[in-house]
Amino acid sequence: MELCVGPVLFNWNKEAFLRFYQSIADSPADTVYIGEVICTKREGLSVRDIEDIADSLSKRGKKVILSTPAIVAGREELGYIDALLALPYPVEANDMAVLNMADGTQKEVIAGPHLEVYNHMAVEFLMSRGIKRVVFPVELPADSIRHIIDKTGILGELIVHGRVPLAFSWRCYTLRTQGLKRKHCKNQCSQWPEGMEIKTLDGERVFNINGTSILSARVIALAELANQIRQIPVGALRIYPHPSHTPRTLEIYKNTFQNGLLPEDAIRELERLYGGEQFVNGWFLGRAGKDYYGISKIQEVIQW
């Protein structure tokens, strides 16, 4: 099972990015996604920085894929994508514009999760455009993923861990909380390295505001469902970056899927690592995404 590190979704500074990817170079990750998915106004990494990091990781035996914005709304995003397409690495398309821009370039293109592929007809269309790998949307349940793979034979990548984007807007949510518009951007979202947490009036954590995106407040963790994931079967697992826990998270998932660590032991290790974080796994089981089902409940809710 291929282990993947998804693109960093937060507005870190350059030094934080460099430390992170240095730690990933020594991790069990097979594939590393690098690039700006949320907002190209962010100043963390330039395209030249991305190239340097990609070259360094490639020399360490990692496969590098360059991620593109989830919303392509103007020249800024188009210029960024053009610059990534000029680099000698595969590209993850998170907007259909990337497929059109890559036509005729012989570039390997991955269908990212924000293309929102929900059925086998959509995958067949993408395969007709040369796509050989799809990252499934986080809200797609296991039975649908298995059906798509059975019908198409596509290499599927499953999001198994991390805070994940749930919605995007051209307008910046972070700026709006401060009464500002996007033209006043001064990279304010860098103040929250995991996003700005939003709670209900009753105190329940629901979302993390992250620039132009809304993320899940709680971390999705599917290590406990390792046996069910093997039944689909997907070929790759995606772990979204955390400021400090990603290398150890990768080790736990590798031990679970390759070295015989029991799923119930894996989830306990993750709970300790994340300081008692309340994980969620409901979408994979066809339930509400904010719900969590432990080992004792999984068989009761599985419909496949």
C-alpha cells in the first residue's frame, strides 16, 4: 500500500515548510504532494522553492507530485499552474482547467480530490483524458469507492488522516472574520498554523477557517478501519500534514497496513500522539462525517 503525504493546506512560513519536508525525507512516505491548493496569495513557498524541495525529495527516493489550486479564478492561479507544469514532475489537478492546460504536454496528471469524482462514469471520462490515478473526495463512502474501482480499475487514493477541506470560496473567510476584503490580504491566515477553530454556541468544534477554505475541525483517522480498507481495494493512502505529528503518523499507518500492527492498537497510538484528539470516520462508513465509530460499532454500521 502506497503511503502519501498530501499537500500542506495551511499558510506556514518558509522555514516551517523546509523543516517539514526535511522530516518527510526521512519518513516512510512513498509519495509527497507539494503545492498551493488553497490560495496563491500565500507567501510560504515560491515555485522555485517547490522545485528545490521536489528535487531534494526525489533524490531521497520519494515520488513527488505538484498540487494545484482548488479554485482557478484568474490570471494569478493560471500563472501559478503554468509555472508548475513547466517543472519535470506529475501534477495533481484540483480544477478542470489544469487538465485543459496540460493537454499536449505529455504531463502525467493526477485527479485530485477537489475534482469531486463521485461515480464510475466520471472516472471513465477522466481516464479518456489520460488520467490513471484518482484521489477520492473525503465524503465518498467505501461502498461507492469499491464500486468505482471494480468498474474502472483506476488506481484509487484514499484520504485516511488529517483535517480536510470541506468547502472553498474565491473570497477569504479569514479576512471576512476581521472585516477585510481579499484585496487587503497581508497573509493574516499565517497566524493559525492549523486554521482558525469555529465552535457552535454549545461549544462543539465544527470547522477550522483556513483562508479561502473551510476545514474539518476534527481529524479524520481511518487506521481503525484498516481491514475494511483492504477490501476496497485502494492502492494509496493519503495523510494530510500536521505541523509536528506527520512523520510518526506515517509510521503508525505503515505499521498498521504493512507490519501487522492491530487497528485497535494503531488508533490508541494516534490518540496518544494527538493528545486525546476526538477523531472522526463517519463518511467512510456512509454516515455523517462528524461521527466516530470504534471497533465495536464498525460491523454494526457497515452496509457492504
